[in-house]
Amino acid sequence: MFRRVAPWALALAMVLPLTQSCTERQRKNIKHIKSDIIGLKRRVTMYDCNGKVIRQWEGRFKVEEHGAFISFIDDNGNDVKVSGNIVIEEL
């Protein structure tokens, strides 16, 4: 039975109960691990200089910062690189 469960799922199941008694730094580190393993549900919105929405992406992904731009792989498997006025929200 346990061989059918993904190893990351077991690790996550063991770590999540510990988050209730963790410090803020520990909770943040656990969230980073979760983001690395399965991604977090997020919305990335790109705005023009007047505040008008140019494009929006929503899905479960890990966002990486690379200097002047961010990158993530969207739900369609596309590698998206964005720079400019960006807001990233966790949903």
C-alpha cells in the first residue's frame, strides 16, 4: 500500500502537523519546501505603467526570481518569463 503513495506525499504528511507549533521562520521554510515539491496555488498579474492588467496566470506553480524577471511553468507546461510590474498572490 505504501509503495503506491508518492514519497513526497508521505514527507508532506509528516511535516504538516508540525506547522502548528512552529515559529514564523519554520513555517516559511516549510512553505518553501511545499512550493518546491508540489507548487503553491498562485495568481501572477502583470500590469502596464497605468495600472491596467496586461496578462494574468493562475495555477499551481513555483515562482523563481532571476534578477530582473521571474519565471514559472504554467499549467500548460509552458516556461513563462515575466518582467515589469508584477503582483504574485497566493490563493
